[in-house]
Amino acid sequence: MKEVACTECSSSDCFIRTCGDDQLMQFVSNVKRTSFYKKKQYVVFEGDQVLGLFFILSGRIKVVSSGISGKTQVVRLTKSGDIIGHRGLGGETYPISAITMEDSNICFVDNDSIYEAFMSSPKLTFDLMMYYSKELRNSEAKIKNIAQMSVREKVVDSLLYSERLYRDDNNSIQIDRQDLADLAGINTEQLSRVLSELKKEGILAITKNEITINDRNQLVDIVQPFNISY
Amino acid sequence: MKEVACTECSSSDCFIRTCGDDQLMQFVSNVKRTSFYKKKQYVVFEGDQVLGLFFILSGRIKVVSSGISGKTQVVRLTKSGDIIGHRGLGGETYPISAITMEDSNICFVDNDSIYEAFMSSPKLTFDLMMYYSKELRNSEAKIKNIAQMSVREKVVDSLLYSERLYRDDNNSIQIDRQDLADLAGINTEQLSRVLSELKKEGILAITKNEITINDRNQLVDIVQPFNISY
DNA sequence: CGTGCTTTTGAATAGTATCAAGGCCGGTGG
DNA sequence: CCACCGGCCTTGATACTATTCAAAAGCACG
């Protein structure tokens, strides 16, 4: 993929663009490097040295944390406009891995450059701080959910979360069972059971690799006690 | 408690002081308000409008998130030098409550002032961003732990966490069962069972309201598979 | 000493994880 | 074109773990 200047870039939800700092955009334009990643490719690897920040231009990337005996926890799902690798800032190594779920294009800015950008653009620092703040709220909401929800509720919560980010024009989401289970923090067998239930209840329609939400309100009702505003 | 100027303050781990920006310290000195909170008093209340930031001068405060049917999740424990209320930044209302676990003194800076401080001190913004980054790492590590650990492991993890923050000279921690259970994300009965086990195994000593860790290494071994570096 | 609160223990129940097997589908090669 | 293979998904039976309910024991307080 050929490099496109930030000023010429069509991505309307890019973090750098939404900062609205022309000088910053010019600067990033000169130092960023856009790369293509094919499906299931690692963007960052848990334990690797922190090299810089990644800005998603297009594609879907899962952020995962490896646990005990091969188990993985999906920490969050991302798409264009999101940032990857910011957890590493201020630390030595990345605490998570990021893996593409489909072919993606991602812009990279190295450590030195991003620090230089922070120094010259307080707006960037401030906006990124706000980004962290939002992420922290989400993360802590998730702690509560995983700690207190039943398996059924976890599945519904994960479905709504996925749908919110990834739904296509048919209210459908394409995500494989393992990823969805890792997102919910359960195993695939239980996920499968709950999905079957929801299908039987007419709330979902399931084809080979697509889940369609027929009755979103009923899903929302299931997680209602947790006061989640989707 | 009478107001002490930041420049005169003895708190060596205050966030504002560690920024090392004299102008900032002068500014905060003029706008901050230090208040005394007695044990079990609410500092911020979940759902309340975001008013500003709190800097802990002394005391221990638990940050909790209320869940379903009266259950609460302890999101983190804090002490002097920590910040409270930063999750609210950029949002309308606080997503969490903060409650003192002992008599505490806390400095408050209102929204307008803290935003003004951000504008005039890029260092503050940057340092706070780094603070968020660390918190986010911790938070996501906790997601993984709660999702994958057994009850026994959760208890051990919570004990080590509490000890790291709150241990006194005897390697003892003072924390009531309910708080420890809410931190681990389990109920008090199970906590009690595990504590009894650990006591029987000689790893812990338990008196009425104090838990003493006799063999820290054995505790660390129990959560070893999760690669936690305490 | 009661009285009320927290903590501990026990037993029954419910929920979840694991193990094992079978089904579905796409791809490959005869 | 069809049979076979392998991966992913689903389902069932079983074992295990955690939750709930109930009750007793310990402790603080008046």
C-alpha cells in the first residue's frame, strides 16, 4: 500500500485527524508508516518491546491477553479510528497482543516521534488522555461484568458489544466462536449452548459464520440489571 | 484541617508535586481545597456529576462499582499520592464510588481549574496520561485474573495486592472481609473458607481484624501461573 | 449478660467446566 | 463428481466448583 499523507487521507475517524491540529497532522504525515496486515497476523506481540503507537486505518483487530494453560482473554475489539499499543506507553513491553481479524491497514508512529508529537501538541496529549479515560471506564465496567454476570449474560453482553462495533447492514456480526468465547471469558462449549438457546428463543439467527440479532431489545433486557447503555 | 500550600506540603508522593512544575504547584495551591473525611465516608458517589479531581493526601480509599442486587465490586484500592475521580474526566457522571476505609485527608481541584492546569502545564497532562496508561494495564490484568482464576487464586491475588499497598511493619493488612471479598469478586463465605485453609496450611495468621502473611513465597507460588510480578 | 453484627462452618443446590462423541461444512484429491 | 479428511461447531453426560441457605460461633457494645 502506498503511503498517503494524513492531509490527503480519507479516514474520517482517524485519531490524529480528529485532534484538529494541522501542524500535528503535517508532522505525523512525515513520520508515520502505513502497513498492510493480512488476516490473523500479529500487529503487536505480548512481551515485545514497546516501539510506538498504531492507528487503525481500516480493518478489525482484536486485543488479547494470554492467560494460563493456553487460555486467552479478548480485552477489546477495535476498528478504524482506534489506537493500538497505547497500553505500552510508559512501560517497557506490551502487556497485550493485537491480532488482525481481517485484512487491515495500520499506520505506525515510533516512540521518539510520538513523544515529540506530545511535546509539540498539547491537544494530542489531552485528547489521548481522554481516550485513556474512556478506555479505563470501559475496562472497569468489564471487570464488574465478568465478575458478576452468569454465562448467559456474558454471552449477551459480548454479542451486544460486538454488534455495536461490527454490525453490518443486516444487523449481523461475523466473528468466530473462539473469539466470542474469549471475549466473554468462557469456553466455546458454553458459548455454543447459549447461542443455541437464544436461537431457539428466536432472538438470534445463526448461519455458518454469521450471527444475526433479530430482537435486540430482548438481548438488552437480559443484561438490563447491569445498567449498561448500549 | 487548615489548608497547607502545596509548596509547603509534606506529602512527598503527591501527584502534583511529582510533576515537578513549580508554576503548576503554585496554581494548584491557590485553587485546591483540602478536606477531612472520616472513615466510611463517601468521597465520590457513582452517578453524581463530575466535579473535579481528588488527590489523596493521607488515608486509604476504596474505589467501588455497584453491581446487580446489592453486589459491589472493588475496582481498586488507593492511598496517599493516588488520584480519585479521573475516570470521570471527559464524562458526565462518575462511573464509580470512592469510600474512605479510614480517616483521610483529600485535596480537591474543581473541573475548571484542572482544565486550566492542563492547558498551562503540558507536563501535568502528560504525566496524568501515563498514570492512566498504568491504570489501564492494571485494570486489564485484573479482567484476565477475574475471568480465569479459581476462587482460591483470586483470594491469594487480592491478598498480595492488598499487602503490596497496605502492609504495615508486621507484614499485616487490616481490611474487613466484605471489602476483601468484593476486591476478589467473590462472596464472604468463600473468602472465609479459603482464608481458613490458608491459615491451616500455616501461610497466614489471622486475628480478629488483621491478616498476617507468614509465607509470602507460597502465596506467590499459587498465582505463579498467571505471571504476576509483585 | 443480652443484643446485634461479622465471621465461620456445614449441607444442599445450582451453575460451570471438562470430557467425549457426533454433526456440519469446505477443501482436497482420487 | 463424489468420497474422504480435517477443522470448527454443537450436543450430551459427568465431574467439579461455586453459590446459596441455614445455623452456630465469636466479638463489640451497651
